[in-house]
Amino acid sequence: MNSAFSSSSSSNGRYRFIKGSQLDPLEIIHPEMDIQESNLVGEVPNTINELLAMQESDSTSAIPEKPDKDNKYTANVKKIFEMMHELDTSASEDHQIATALVRHLENYHDKIVDELQEDVDASHSQIASWAVDADRLMRCRILLESVSIE
């Protein structure tokens, strides 16, 4: 019989460890769950109001701010965004614009896939990568076209 699976008075097949020390599996509560014995950082609130007060006092400076997307846009894209904000377009027109942009990207990817297939030096992984992206754009376009604006 394997000693790891043998039954003895100290081990009956169940096991628990805390900080590398074996614990009695017949204990009613695991020491990590016992609030009095645990090393908690800070206080444990007893009421909802105490919890809310703790949450309000926590500083949110630990949460990093998302980077400003405008820094990544080219001058042409910024001009287009400005023009879009100036235009008074309807939801239907916005839908047409979005669909046309996705279709344009899809066609670009399809063209690249065709060119790579004709290129003898192109790797299969490169062709597959562009083809997968073309397929994703096609599915995006189909989903976008299925959106009912009216």
C-alpha cells in the first residue's frame, strides 16, 4: 500500500495546510476563515454604514486613469472626428458611415490576403492571420448591418 494514501490516526485522506503546516481536518472552522485568528489588514466592518464609510475614505488614486485616446489619433483622424461633431447626422446616417468604414477595412484585408496568396515568399501564418482578421471584420459588418436603426 502506498504510504501517501494510507490511513492513520493523523491522516484520513483529507488534508488542509496553512503556511506549510498540516491542520486537523476535523476542525470545525478553517483558521483562515476565523476572523479572530486571521491577520487582516485594517478593520472588518460590522454594518453596511461602516462599510460605506470605509469605501468613501479609501483613496481612488491607486486606480490608474485610462490613457487619453486622442494622443493616438493622427491629424487626419482628428479632423474627421471634428467634422463628425460639427455635422448634424441622424442615427441612420451614422449607421451607414460605420458600415462603410468596416466594409472598407474588410475589403483592405481581403486584398492583402489575395496578394499574400500570390506571393511565394509569404508564410502560411501570415496569410492565416490576415484571413482571420478579414473574417472578423466580415462578421462585424454583418452584425452591424443587422442592427435596426428605425
